[in-house]
Amino acid sequence: MNSAVFDIDSSFETKALTWADNHFSKFVFTTNADCEGDGFQKFLFMSNQVGQNFPFFSENCPVAGYTTYDFKKHLLFDFKTHHKDFTFEDACWFEAEIWFKFSENSVTIFSPFPDVLFQEILSIAIDNHIENEEIEFISTTNRTAYIKNYLNLQHQIKQGNLYLCNYCISFEAIHENWQPIQAFEKLKQKLPAPFTCFVKHHSSYLLSASPEKYLQQKKNKIFSSPIKGTIARNSSPELDKLAANELYNSEKERNENVMVVDLVRNDLSMIANNVKVEELFGIYPFSTVYQMISTISGELIENPINWEAIFKATFPMGSMTGAPKKNAIYYTDVVENFSREMYSGTVGYVLNSEEALLNVVIRGVQFNKETSKLSIRVGSACTYMAQPEKEWEECLLKAKGVLNAINGKIANL
């Protein structure tokens, strides 16, 4: 594989994605969207080859891919399933045939003929005057049904079957000629997040402005940073600071967060030693919300890394399921009227034997180009202390953050 470095301008990223969309059946684009701190490096990985079920290390090139939430049926037991709207496989991890590594004003192209490829991409014409029209999304679960389902889940908590679960709802639309690349550019500009990704698999696309880290490998250490706890930001600096303090001091949000921390700590202990909490109840600002984030770490037992064992111990991630994990998945599957598919799954990359990073797929849109179907899925925690009406409002807050970024609105509220 040859490589070369080229100077680029701000239009090159869009042209590169357009080129990848025209030439490959699958690609994974990752970026930290210029957020500070730990996040994705900016890469574009492309392949036409068949993928594998788990991440893996290759001596030849980076590995990238995804695992959908529905892959849980291969790891635990077969849960209730609904019709799938998108063409994503349950899991697909692949060796990159061609890949780009972006820096601030340059790109390194890894391909047999990088110079030819660079010139081909430069020649692509981008029409910046085309705008996606406003899209009306319909909630597939209305407020009344949501509260009824939420109370049913709380009943399971009172019966001792659950401590915590993550109940999700879906907002859907049909829009012909929707432009996913253009929408992704808007999403990462208006909703910047450190684990932002853009995925294509045949006719389906995922756009995600995720703030959440599922797993990170650094040499023999592994880290996970679950999110539980959300509050809206305020345009007034004084009120915004009060909102952050309110989230930090919320007994309810702390209870939710620490339950997930305990679950993740238990999961990691199956594949790591010296598992410990690096940070508890950290409050992090994003464009529309504050999030409560904790970080757990451990020292991996197996060398070389066994990604299949890691997934069997930790997937689906605790922040998107609940505790006990199997019961939480079972009871939410009963009340949810859709397959989550990419939502609640993970996207990421394995760069080498000592470096890997995977996100949690939230704050995103799934799109099927063949059927023109779009879906935004959001969720919130269900606990004994929670109030269904407030959790409904939290779901709307999360959905509207994505909708505002891609020129959408909820039509049936």
C-alpha cells in the first residue's frame, strides 16, 4: 500500500465522502468535530469486502466497522424483534482497502495510486446551493402510550425484576432525494460531538453526533465512559451554570449514573483486572445539553486482545440497556415498537494492536436510500424515582437537538 500527503481546503472532506459513496459499498468516517479532549481521530475507511462479526487486529491496515444493537441476539439470547427498516448487517468489521487520515489542512491517502486518487477527488463538483427541505417526523409512540409503557417498566422495578432500564422511542419520516452527506455536514457543525461518525452500508446510512465512548483500548488498558444524566443548556451564562450544578447535585441522575457505573465495572471485570472508576459524575458541556459522564478502566487480561470476548462481556453497553442487563433488554423489547438497529450500537476502529476506539451510537439519523425512510431514535432512563412526564420531555429534547441540525421537526405533537 502506498501513501502520500496532500494539502487540502475545507471542501475536500465533502468531496472525499462523495467519492467514497460512489465507489464503495461500505465506508466509515470518524471525527471529533473539532471538540476538545479525547475523541475520534478524523479517518475515512472504505471497503467492498465482506465484514466480520467482531473487531479484530490486522497487520496490514486499520480495521473499521460497526455492531448494531440487534447483535445482542448473537451474544445473549434471541429477544423480540421487529421489522427492520435499514440494510445494516447485525455487525460488520472490515479491513480498509483504501483509507484517509485527515489533519487540519492536509490528508494522508493510503491507496495503490494516491496521486491519481487525489486528483480524481479534487475534480468532483459540489453544489452548495442544494438544500434538504424541511422534513416532518412522526413519533411512532405518542405521549399517552409512552407514559403507559413507562409505568409498566416502573412496575417491573417495583416487582424487583429491574433496577434501571433505557426506554427508547422512534421518530420517522419519508423523504425522497434526501442528501445524507449534506445532512451530515450540517449535523457535525450544529451538534459537534467527540465521537461523531458517518457510516454507509449498501443503501443505508448512519449519521451520529455521539458524545459517548463505549470502549477505548490504550495498550493493555481498556476504558469505558457511560453517560447517564442530561439537562438542557441555557443561553444565559448564569442560568446555564445553575443548570450544570443542578445536574451534578441531582440525586435521581446520580442514582442512574452510579447504577450504570456498577454495571460497566462488573462487565469489564470479566475481561480485565484492577477495574476502577477513574471519574464519577463528571459534568460535560455540549451544544444543547449538559451530560453526566463517568469513566471506568481496567487492565486487559488477554494478550493479544480478544475482541470477541470483550464484546461478549460488555455488549450491548450498560447505558443503553440497564440492570440487570438481560432483564432490562427483555422488558424494553416488549414495549418498544421498533428494532433499534444502529441506534444503541457502536461504530469505531482498531488502528493497531494497542489502539482502538468505539463509540455509542446516539444523537443520530438512520436513512435508507432505497425506501427514502429516515429514523431518529432517542431514549432515557427508567428508574423507581423517575417521573414519566419528565422523561418524555427529555426524549423530545434529545430528538429536537438532532432535528434542528438537519432541518427537521416533529409533526404530531
